Amino acid sequence: MASPCWLWLLAVALLPSSCGAPALEHLGAPAPVPLVIWHGMGDSCCNPISMGIIKKMVEKKIPGIYVLSLEIGKTMVEDVENSFFLNVNTQVSTVCQILAKDPKLQQGYNAMGFSQGGQFLRAVAQRCPSPPMVNLISVGGQHQGVYGLPRCPGESSHICDFIRKTLNAGAYSKVVQERLVQAEYWHDPIKEDVYRNHSIFLADINQERYVNVSYKKNLMALKKFVMVKFLNDSVVDPVESEWFGFYRSGQAKEIIPLQKTALYTQDLLGLKQMDKAGRLVFLAVEGDHLQFSEEWFNVNIIPFLK
């Protein structure tokens, strides 16, 4: 199955300058902090025009780094399918087991999630503190969820048409929640009570049903939490979710920033304390979803990986 075309846009932006020489080990120097990558909807771990490019870019700038690009399934095709249809809690649990068994990650690792991979890796940070995550970089992640799926072109468009119809028909039914990934971070601001009571993933990691003290403690263990918002994003609705903003409860017109949400004012995840300490980093980039240049990536993201 081909990846959606916003990943092709990423490839077009990056491919010309992504073909460098293989990274060389720096003998005698401390090993770089390993990096774990989680792809987004409709993509796979090893797609040569998306995550493959990212892996090469990082390896070129940080010689000797170990980069693990997560594959959820036994094949690339299964990995793509699971990004739509495998229960997110199952995915997160699987990833936690993968990380715990990897000897190269036991002293700590950085994590970088693309699109939905951003909130999935945040769940890993909150639920699985060992091995320790050092920095979390969310590239277009939807941390307050989405209330719309405006565009999913390319060969995955028929899947997205099905998803839209399913979400509109009953995003919070038990069967949809358990079998449709995007329903698990579907956030209906008009039916907040229904969302809080029936969302099996997002409402849990955002502490909206009950407070899990370990979630807050574990997230606050991060050195930096970096969030990238795409200013011309036509895929994420609302785009402010990429910085933890969302619609004010009870309607779907007015959007409030993170700092005015209950998640922040009540400090349910420790984000307020992290913000005051300068450990939340908000980055904005011109461009559509996951569309950025290699130069921008090297200047703005690579420093958090060194």
C-alpha cells in the first residue's frame, strides 16, 4: 500500500539533499543518545521516501547514532494497515516491550513521532518509564485529538472515506473504539461527556477520566518536550492540537491555547510546571502537514538529538 501524498511532499522537499555518505563511528567518543522514531497514519517504518529519509538525515548529522524506526507488524504492509486498524493501546504496549528488550536503549533514548506517532510516543513516555525517554519530539502530533479528517489523499483516500463515515456514525461505540485507530483520538468538543467516558486512548493519556499520578511523574521526567506545528496544515483539524490547543468545550468554533485548557491550569500532566521551567518547546513551520526542508530540520530538530 502506498503512503499518503503528504509524505510524498515531505520526500520532494528532502530528497535532493538526503543522499550523503554513510555515518562514520567516532572511535573513543561517547556514543550518541539513540533515537526511536514512530511514523504516522498510512506510513511505515521503512518507507524510503518518508521515514527512510528521516533516518538517513539523522545519521548524516549525528555519526554513529542508533536509530530505531518502529515497525508495528511483521511486514511493511501490515505496519501500514495497523496504523489504521490496530488498537492504539495494543500498539503502545507492543512498543514498550520492544524498547524494554533492546539492549541499545537501556541507558536512555530520544523519541520522535510523526503525526499520530507523536501522541503515541507520549503515551509510551507516560506509561513505560523504563528505559527512560530523554527528549520527546512531536512533529505534527495531535495531543488534544482531532475533530475532523479533512484530507487524506493518494491511494489511502478510500480508507479515509471509510474512516470519515465510521467516525460520523459512531466514533465512541465500543467496536469502533477498539478497532479504528483514528477514533481513539477523536475528540468531540460538543459531546465532551461522551468523549471522556468512551475514548479508550486519548481521554486516558490526557487524564480526563481520572488522574493517574504516574502519568504526570513520568512525563515530567522528560528533559525537553518539543512540539512542531505546521502553520498551513490541511490534514489536522484543528491544527492547534499540535501545540495542545483545542476547541473550548461545548462548541466547535472558538479555539483556546494549551495555557487556557484545564489540562494546563489544573496541571494534570505537569505541562504547566514544565512550561514554567522552559522544558516545553513550541516550534512552528510554514508548510502543510509534515512538509519541511532538510535545512529547517537540521537547525531546529537535530540540536535536541545530540
